[in-house]
Amino acid sequence: MTQPLPALTVDIDPRLLEILVCPVTHGPLTYDREKAELVSKSANLAYPIRDGVPIMLPEEAREIAD
């Protein structure tokens, strides 16, 4: 019987996180390692990280609940 593969996690350089801001609100982002997303609490959006690259396009972001 095969075991499920562990979820892939992405590490973000903390210096990059200090520089990046939400393109909608220009506010800070937090990193959700489990979901591989950068979260803008002020815009209620989560930006995906694909292949280690943050996709900072509002049309690619996922809306999150308050």
C-alpha cells in the first residue's frame, strides 16, 4: 500500500516578504506556508505562489473570508 505524498511547501525569503505589498491596497502581506499563498488581510485576498514565484495579479488572487 502506498503512502500519500506530503504536501509541497514553498519557502519565501523573509527579505522578499518585507518588500512585497498587496497590489490592491499597498498594505503588508503575510505568508501562509500551508497554502503557499501571500495573504492581504486588508484586501481579503490570497495571492498564489507557483514554482516559488508569487503571482501578484489581483485577477489570480483568491478571495478569503473576513
